[in-house]
Amino acid sequence: MRLRTDDDIYRARLVYLGPPGYTLPVHLPYAQYGVFMLLVPLFMFIHYLFTFDVELFPAWEIALAVVTTSFIFRYVDPDRPARMVVRTALTDWRRTREPATEQRDPRLVATRIRVREELV
Amino acid sequence: MPADTRSNGTRPSDYPVSDVDDDVDDLVTSPDHGAVAVFQAPQAPRRPGGGPGPHGRPDGEHADIDSPFLDLFSGSAGRPAPPRSASRTPSARVAEPLRRPVEAPPTEPVRRPVEPPAAEPVRRPVEPPVTEPARRPVEPPPAQPLTNGMGGHGIGADPIAPPSRGGDPQPVPDEDAGTAAAVKPPARADRPPRHAAREPELELVNLPAVREPAAEPPARRPPAEPTPRRRPEERRVREEPPRPRKEIKKRQELAPRSKPVRPPKIKFADRDPAVNLAITEIAGHLTFTPNTVTAWYWLPEVRWAFRPDAEREALLSAISEQYAGLAGFRLHLRRTTRPFPADEWARTLDMHTPHPLGGVPGAPSWSDHLVNAQRHLLSVNHAEGQTYLGVTFARRSLGDSLVERLLRAFGRGVAEGERRKLGRTVEQFDEVLGAFGMRGRQVTPHELEWLLYRSVALCMAPPTALSPVTGGEWERGDMLALTEQIERYRTPYGSTVKLVNRMTGEERHVAVLAVGRMEPLEIPERHEPWLHFHERLPWPMEISSRVDVLGSGDSFKNLEHRLRMIRSQQLDYAEHGIDAPPELERLAKRALVIGDEMTTGLPVESARAHGWHRIAVGGRTREECLERARRLIQLYSRELRISLQHPKNQDWLAREFIPGEPVANTGYIRRMPVKLLAAALPQAASTVGDRRGDLIGRTAGTCRRPVFLDLHFPMEVRERSGLAVFVAEPGGGKSTLLGALGYLAARRGVQVTLLDPSGPLARLCSMPELRPYSRVLNLTGSEHGTLAPYSLIPTPLRSEFANGPTGDREFEIAVSNARAERRMLVQDICSMLVPPQVAREASTATLLRHAVRQVPAEETSTLDDVVACLASLDDDNGKELANLLLDTAEMPLALLFFGRPPEGLLGADAALTVITMAGLRLPDLKIEREYWSAEEALALPMLHTAHRLAVRRCYGGSMSSRKMVGLDEAHFMEGWRSGRSFLVRLARDSRKWNLSALVASQNPRDILGLDVQNLVSTVFVGRIAEDVEIASEALRLLRVPVNDGYEATLASLSNVDTSSASRLGFREFVMRDVDGRVQKVRVDVSYVEGLLDHLDTTPTGAAAPQSNLPTGAPDTEV
């Protein structure tokens, strides 16, 4: 029996070419635009925290968001979604305050589980 | 801190020092969580040189005991330990210089006398025990300021390892404590007044802070949290110095509070975070989490190796139908391992060995033998797979969940109504999974507990070894309590998770690999099942697959959505006037084809399994773990073209193995038809042999299981014949295996007779443990008549048959059969003795038949009677024949056939009898008989009669006693009527007489030619590389499909590594056991000391005994 996965269908690269009639010079996956659009307000908010002031054209924020997006998507592939990359980066960055090599994770404890021999 | 300075190196370098105390505990118990206490004998070496403190209480004892009862016994637990602190000098601490000068000099003299031991108990009960170790060392003795200037001011952990610490500076140890202390001082200045005022309450205030970690677990606390919390505590520490001055008076009253320095409890703050698993209840085979209910099934192992492809395909399609039947549910397929229960096996073996061979001084006794075998089993690290399938089938309503919470408060758990309801729903799965294919059965709560424990302690040694009660059973909940001891460590962006068992100190590094891209597989034909394949590697691994099974509707919708996306992208390209990448069209077409299959095919074709598949690899060190992961990745990419990925966030991935926990991440999702999922077949296995016999080696196919063989199992349990056949090319290891089996059987008190014409097996009798019980019979030097053909066939006794007329009749038949057989044998022997040209003449056969008919076919007759009868004939030919027979009798060896056998030739007393024919030249059967020398020609009848002689001995004792006879060079039996009747009789009698017969031959055709293969219960086929035809005959003997490519397997057995100059240390066989299971086995009896040296038939054997041990690198075959 020859058996194969359906994964390749899901691996098709779907890119945004631009609005109708105008083709963008670079074709990026839709996901990148999504991440970018999430990042801009985030950076704006951070900026706001510092300055208590919202700019009309957030140039810096856009620039940072572009860089961050491209940085994130450097690690993204069909098997590693952007969400995972961000999550890994966040958790491990958050816990990397010290040069220590290891940190303890919470123990996973099963003692509270109630055991019943029979279902009913 | 260097690992070796404290405990056993199981702690990470930045691990809070105080924790190390756990290792020193005489009693580790955690009343808050698990209520498991393990007693460990106090360990002397840990005591520092000074030993007990001034109060007679040894330092370090009870250092960090979590028991509320502790205080009842040790009133002075909080006492300072001056001698030890003094010895602590060398360990430099960052915090020390800062704290020391401020606090010690002024406080010390004043405080000292104030501290009465009697007051302790008063305070103790309030104080959480956890703080204990930390507090004690902090209190410096009067002398300390001088000796201790540099540091060594313990923050709790120090007491543990003083002796080893000698000259070992501790650079890292309390980094956070130390640095924190070091950084903090400035902050202290402004605080003192306030705290000084509150000083009396301090102890009490502390209490909750310390307890917290224990109390908190249920509420998941992010590990990062503790850090901020420790601050106030630290401050308190540093605020100590001012306090004493103000409160000396007060302190004298509240003596117990006298500790000048609050230890920074920081350590403990993040020491204990424990998170409860999502599972809240196990009821029967169901597990409950707050949101879901999962039904668990146990999937028994299925045989995969050496089965016809058609059978395998049938199996796979049955399983895929079962998966398709579970459409709409999420499955958790989990495979864990259980180390082989060597003790259980040894007990069974011992039980089945009522009369083992008596011990001989200076040689290993029976129990030594068993112990050696168990050691060997454990060292080889066999693991048995256990496959569990969880079906998450019900979402729980909020109401159910709340009711459960409520009832838990009253200790009742999930409401009965809900359980009843679920009980009915779950029956459908019993039906689906119980059918042919998976044949799943409901798991027991015990097995679920085991699975949970194994999942939390991923890849760690299972707790059997921990059990303080040998042979004791785990009670319900015990295993779960053991999860309490497992600590987890992560490194940022790390590629492994470290697990530490606090109780045993075991440290394990685990890497979790995710199944990435897969190329098309041809499962029964070319490839192994893809989740069974990892067993090729010699260490146990764990598998977890989370799979959503989509029914035809869902999967079609899913696919269609994807197709539309692809189409719209194509459209997009067209709109923009750009060439679409060609793969879009290809993928769209493929999606269309699949969609077509889905809509028109059976539900099995359309069902899809979308899921995540992970393999966990463990190792003692990080390097070992990564090396193993690398080899696994390599193996998968090379052989199966599956790329295993090693993602980050290993701790989450490791957590995914635990039933009920969430999927770690959405990456590496594999979408496949259920057929491909069925072909993963993690439950495939390859056991062979019974589990009650001697250890003879291990399987060498895709997985490694120990192989046991009890040669009497077919007769005593399966009621089959005991004929076992060994076939291999010369040098394939037949004789060695025969000898090893003979040895092992003799050890068990079986009466063993080995016929070994060439003689090396005779050396077995010189083994010290067998020497008093064994005897060698060399036929070439025996007396006349030893091989007299008439007496070789025993006359049946009436007592062997049932009473009554039926028995009478059977007895008569048996007696006349014996006579007929005698005549046949004598006739054959005579034909073998005369030259072949004469034997071929028709008149010879007639004359012989006539003569044999004249002589009464009783045991008492002899060949001389036949000669006399021939000589008395009126026929010249008859006289000539008689003379020819007499001529042969001139040769000394031929005299064995003539005359009467000596009495008591083969007593039944010896446990092991080896019959040899040293010096006999065996003819080459490929050469015509005419060209054999006289000596060679004589070998043929000798072998025939010797075989009979070896078996004859077995008819001496009682019928039910165990007997074994091993016959080498059985291929000489072929071509003679009496030869076939001999084997048939052997096979038939074997059951009746509880006689196990091992027959070794170089060519399977001999056995097949004798047409006795239906009577054969066990088959060993060794290396057959020379002749494809012989190989396919051997496969026929094994009942393995011919021309399916298995011939190559036979040729590759015992393959020599051409690059190595040493001899091959093992021999491989394909074995078929009495239950028809076929598997490649590697014979390894190296655990019996000296056996291989004695069995070695290779000329250089004595010179290089070492090479007979199993290969130094048992993993090399990968």
C-alpha cells in the first residue's frame, strides 16, 4: 500500500500580491500582513506609555513592526506557525533574565487525582 | 556550584542551595501533597567530621524535613551547629562580607547565652519545617566572626556537604541569594526602624510566606512569579542587625525567636511550585478533566515480523476502519515501556524447575545461575512496549464540572449520574476497538496510574526499584503520589528538558522530537510501521500522538476550503498578470483527486487523521540524550524518509505526553488518511518464545525482547510434539546452540542426552557445575554390541498404556510396530554395511528381508543371528552376503553392531550424557557412496544407530519426567526408511514421554524430505547464504512466505562486519516457536560463566574466549 500524507496541499504558499490593478513589488504571505498589523498598534501603545502622546503617522512603529515581522517570519515555516515562534520567543526571553543555564519548571503533580476502580 | 560538591550531582548549578537538603533527609515526606514517605537509612559519610553538634544532635539531620511531627522529637532542632560552621570557612560567599561585619560582632556575645534549648518546641510547631535548615546555620557561634570572616555563612544548604566541600570554593551556588543580598544592602538602611519594631511577629509573619509554595500548587503560578516575592524576605534578613540592640530583653523572654538572622526564604518561595495535572479523576477506564472525558484502551501487541503481506494489509485495513469509526473524536495514542520483569521471570522459571541440579562447591549454584540471568536481562535493558489509546469523547458541561468541584469538597468526585450516563456512551468504543485489528480492551485504573506516572516522569526509570516492599503491590493512588518527586528543569531555548527524581536522585534529560515531513511510504511491502520503527534502537522511547479523526464530511470540508484558497491564489496571479507558480496547479489537482476519493470512496478512504506525533528520547546526560536524538533522526530520515524535527519549547512538548494535558503547539501537524495512521502501528512487536524457559538471547528484528525457551513447553502446555529442528550452514552456530540448550536443560534437572559425532560438546561435561552429574560415552572406544540394532528399539511396556481392552489393543499394535521397526532398522544397517554395489542388487534386498524375517525381531536378537541365518541359506548369494557382513566385522568399529549390548550402558542417573564418536570420519554426502572409504562408509550405520542409542536412553525412566535429547548431524538420516520412521517416532513419542528432541541438520531439505515438518514445534534457522533454494526450503520449514524477500533475511543472519578482525561474537537465527510466531533472534548465553568457552568449536577458541561475549557495542547494527 502506498500511503502518503495530504500535507503538501496545506503547504501551498499563499501570498498577497496586492490590491487589484496594482501589484506590490514584494509578495508576502498573508500571515505576515496580519502580524504586521498586530504589531503596529502594539508598538504604538508602547510608545504611548512613554510619551502619553499618539502620533498621526507612526513612522517608527511601522519601521519597528516591519523589522519585527521579518524577524519573526525568518523562523516560520509550514510546520512552525508564527504563533509558536512568538510564544517560544516570549517564554524563553521572559525566563532568560539570568545567565543561569537551567530553571526549574513547576512540578507536574498527579496526587490530587481521584481514583475509582469502576466507572459506576 | 560544582555538582560534586553536594549530594549526587543531580542539581543544576543555579538550583537553590537549600533544596539540596532534600537529599540528606532521613525521611522525605510531603504531607501536603503525596503522603509518600520513604525511609532511607542515615548516611554516615554525609556527616561532617565534627559529627554531632554540641547538643549531641548530628548536623544536617532533619535539615529540611517537611514533617509536622518532627518538632515533637527534636526540641533542639533549631540549634546552631558551631563546629560545622567553623569548618565552613573555605566556601566563599558573595553575601558574606556584606552581612557578616554588620551583624555578627555586636549581636553575638549578647545573644548566645539567651538561647535555651527548652524553649524551642514552643516555637517550632508554628514554624514551618521548611525554614529549618536555612535558619540554623545562620546563627553563628561566638568564635565565628574570627574564623568565618570570609564567608561560609550558610544560607541553609551548607550543612549538607561540608566534608566534600573541603577545598572547594562554591562559585555559583547561591547566586540569586548571594547577589540579591549583595545588591540589597543599600535598601536596608531606610527600613530598619519599622521592622525592628515588628520583630516579635516576624516569625509568625514568615510562616505563611514559607508555607505558600506548598499551599499554592493548585493555582497555577508562573514560575517567574516567586522572584519578586522573595524581596521582602531578603530585606528582613538584612535588617536583622539593628534588631538585637533594641530587643535584647524581649528576646530573652522569647528565647526561641532568638535567631538573629532570618534566612532568606526566597529559596523556598520558588522551590515548590507544583501544578496539578488537568486530570481530576480516574474512574474505571475513564479520565476526567474539567472539560473533557477520555476513555482509555489498552492495545495488545500485534505480530508484524515475518507475516505474509496479505495478512499485514488485512490488519492495517481493519485498524484503519476502527480509526475511521472514531471519526469526530480526538485520540491520544500513547506508547510507553515497562522494563522486563526479570524477577518475575526468574520466579516462574524456578517454579517450573522442581529439581534443579544440585550445587557443586566452587561452581555457581542454581540460584547464582538465576541471579546471573537476571543481571544479564537488566543490563541489556529490554523494555516491553505498552500501548494505550485514549478517546476523548465528551465535553463536560459547566454544570457537571461544578458539581464535581462541589462533590470533591466532600470527597466524592464526579457525580454518579454523570458517570452512569458516560458509562452507556462509552460502550460504543468497546465495540469499535475490541474487534479484529486493534483488539483493544479497557484499561484498569492501575494501568492508567502507571501511564500517568510514566508520562510525568518521562523516560525515567519506573518506580519498581523504589518499592521498599519487594513483591508488594502498588496500592491505588501510590503511583500518582510518586509524581510528587519529579522535578522539571528547562533551559531557555534548550533542546532538552531535565527531569530529576528527588527521591532517587535520578537525573534524566529528555528530548522530544516531532514527526515532520513524511514522504510516501509503502508500508507492508518496503517499510516498517513508522511508529514501531524506533524500536530498532536499543533504548526505550516514548511515543505520544494526538490525533483528531475527521469523518468524511469534515475532512471534505477541510480539503475544499484549502482547494478554494489555492484556486483564489491562482486567480489572484491571473488578475495581476503574473505566472502562477506551477506547484499551485499541481496541488490543486491533487486536492481534486483526494476530494474525489473522499466523495466516492468508502468512509475509510475519506476519513482523515490530523494530528501531532512526538517521540521522546531520554538520556542520562544532555549529551547522551542529544546523541540518541540525533541517531533517531538519522535513522528515520535514512530508512523511512521521515524528517523528525527537534523543536524548541521542549517542556511543553514533554508535557503533551501526559494524558489530559493540552497539545503543546500547533506546529508539525500531520494530515493523513487514517490508513497511514493505522500503519504507524506503535503496538507492533515481535515477541517469540515462551516466558517460562531459560533465557537464550534476544530478538534482533525491529525490537529487542528477551527470548526464553522451555523445550518442554510444547508438550506440557501446548500438547504438541517436542521436536525442534535446527538448520544452518556449517559455522552457523547449530552445535553451540544445541550445547547451550543442553547445558541449560541439564541445570534445570532435565535428563539430557546429546549426540555429538564430532565431539566438542563433550567438553560440557568438564564444566565444574556439571562434572559430578555428567558422563561422556565415546562410541569409538566402546565395547562390542553397544550399537546392536535389535536392542536399540525398546519393547513397549504394558504399563505405558491405558487399562482395558482398548489399551490392550494399543499395546499389541505398539509391540508389533516395534518389531517392524527393528526389522527395518536391521535391514537398513545391513545394507549400509555391505558395499553399495551389492546393496543395490535386487537379490540382496530379498535375501536380507528373508533373513530378517527368520530372526525373531526381539530385543535379545543380534546381528550375528542374521549372519548365521544368511549363511545357512542354500543360496550362494546368501552365503556371499553373510561373508561380506563378517568382513566388515573385522573392522573394530563395526564390532559395535555385533553381539549383545553390555548391561547398564546408559544409566538413567547422569543428568547429562554426551555421546561422541571421536575420530570418526564423516563422509561427504555429495559424493557417491561407492567412493567413500571403508571408514567413511562405516560412519553411516554408526550415526544411524547412535541416534537410536541416544533416544533409547530416554525410554528408561518414568514417562512424565522431563527428558531432552539433542542430535547433531541428523542429515545422515535422509534417504533411509528407518531414518524417517525414527524421526516420526521421535516426534510422536515426544509428547507421550515428555521428551524434547532437538535435531540439527545442515539442510532443511532433509527434514522436509522426511516429511515430518507437521510434527515440528520449534524451528531455528541459521545463516543460509550460499544457496537460494536451500533458503526457500528453510523458509518453508519456518512457514514463512517464500519469494517475499525473506531469503535475503536468512542470508544476512550473523553477518560479519568485514572491517573487523575479531570473530563474530554472536549468532543469529530465525526462530519459529510453538505458537507459530517467527522472529529473528540473537542467541546470547554469555551470562553463563564459562559456557561459551566450553562450547567453542572454533580452533582458536581457547585463545580468545573474550570474543564470544556479546559484541561490545550492542547498537552497532543500527
